[in-house]
Amino acid sequence: MSAWVLISLSWAVMATGFSGVALARLLRSRRPVSTGSTQVPVLLLRPVDAPTPRELENLATPIDYAGPLEQVVVSPYRPRLAPGVRWLPSDPLTPNRKVGHLLYALEVLQTQGRVVLAVDADVAVTGALVEGLAAPVASGAALSTAAPTPVSPEDGASRAMAGLLRYTHHSFRALDVMSAGAKAVCGKALGLSPVAMDALKELADHIGEDLELSKRLHARGLEVALSTAPAVVPLGTVESWGAPLARFTRWMQVLASHRPALYPTVPLLFTPTLPLVLLTVVLGSPVLAGAVAVLVTVRTLLALRLAALSAPTGNTDTGRPYALTDWLLGEGLLLAAFVCSLWQQGTVTWRGRTYALQPGGRMVRVWPELSGGPG
């Protein structure tokens, strides 16, 4: 047996073991359900710069929450809004405009006596999500988050995005059961306690503020909770592969900045299937082929379990028809993003501007040489 076969076989066994542990933990966990009705007063902030038609539709969707709820869209320009939705003009100068929007809203709006939620405009908010985010904070958690769950993909690029976030190890359901140390947090939907709002003030110049916030709260021994309801993200047609590739490449750069020790595990544990299949074809080893077949079987079972756990209640998109195949599309997208990030280490382009990345995700503006700098 050649050295290449041994190395590849070891890689396959390690990846299978990693997936097996995740599958075992997910099989022991039950589908999340609400423990009871929560009717605490809620301030729902929706930061957005230039909403798409799909996001405008999300903002106009009625929210069936039983308690007092005020929804405020925080943006530079007034979008078309449904009756009862408030607009707060905001045009922050901070590198992280989303955090800038939130800090301004928290400064001028009344938060006393209300649980503050921050949810991106691409999320279709439901009463279950409001309750799932608000209840843990009302019960004493420092921060709550929800698993992003893309639904209704209509082309290859959108299916790859949904496959990655619903059926692979990059699903926040899987990340939650496999987290060691600070919890995995998705900034698309957050419930903020007063201590989390205070910590957010130091993150206006950070990318991946959700990861840094979770890390800082964990270091203080504070609880970060996962919502019982997902953050449903309607996709439709994405049309171009460029947008999801750029997005997840940026995610990889954020990971390298925030958790450098975890960055190399992406190809080793999160996206090993396609490289191992290629090595099996090149090396022609029956033993390696058997090991990779076991890996594919375990990953497929993991995808089916995640589909069962992540299906939004009341949504026609159960995820099961796509789970058998789209986990591989998701792995391929993440692997491509990882490779792209290798050539973009140290800087990140975000919202048309380029920043140098420092440890912890802090961004420092890189001024184009031809402009003569900021002056």
C-alpha cells in the first residue's frame, strides 16, 4: 500500500469519525419545540442598506406574535413598508454598517422593559422565531441565535447554498452539537440582552461581529442559546454562482481571522468528500474506495437527519427531496470558497471597500494607492 493511499485512507477514516460523532449527537437530540408561550414586549430591529424585492416582501410579512411587538427598519432610505412597521433613518460611517445601524437604533429607541431582537432583512420573520429568540433572553441568556434555514431554492447556486446551510456540518444545528468553547452564532437573527448590547459597542469596526460577540460572552461565562425556531431565508433564483462564492469566501476569511486553529479543518473535516473521491479515482485503491463509500453513506445519513431537524414548521419545503444530493453541492461550494480564501488572506472586500483584517475580525480600511489616501 503506497504512502498516498495510507494518507488518503487516514483522512477518510478521520472525516467519517467526525461525521459519525455529529450524526450520533443529532440522533440523540429531538426536533426543537417551544417550551411555552412567551409574550414579553419585543423591539425587532431590521438593519438594511438597499433592500431587494425579496427583502421588501419579508419586511411586509405579518408577524403572528402574541405579545407587544414593534418592528423598526433601520436604513439610509425609507423603503416601502407595511402598515405598523416603523422606519428609522440611519447612515453610519462605521466599517461594519450593520452594527452601526444597530448601535444608533439602540441609542435613540426605548429598550427598557423590552427584549431587543436584530434580524436581517433576508429572513422571513415568524411569531415562532420572535418567541424562540426572545424567550431565552427573557429567561437570563446573554444572547440568543437562530439557525439560518434557506428554503425554496430554484437553481443550482441556490441549491448549493441551501445544501451547505441545511445538510452539511456547516448547518448551525450540526455546529451547535459539535461546538467546543464559544457557541457557533449566526448574526442573521439575534436576541440581545443588555450585556450583549453593551459588548456590541466595541464591535463596530469588526467583521464577523457575531463570532466575536459569542467569544466575548463565553469568556465571561455567559449563556448563548439556540432558538427553537429557525431563521427562514427564502432563496428563489440566485442566477449567478459569483454571489454565494464571494459570500462564503468572506466567511472563510472571517474564520481565519477569528478562529485560526479551526480554519485548516475546513478541507479536512467539513469538505473532504470531493477530494477523497478524486484521490480514489486517481489511486485506484479498492480499500480506499470502500472507506470513501462509508464516508459518503455517513454524510448522506447526516444530511437526512439535519433535514428532519431543520424543516420549518408549516413550510412546504421539508428539505428531504434535496438532502440526498445537495449536501455534496454544499460541500463543493464551501471547498471552492476555502480555496479562494487562500489567495485573499489578510484583506477582505466588503460592500465595495477593502479592509485589512486583524485578529478577532477587526477591520482597518485599505486606501487605494491612486487616491492618495483618505485626504
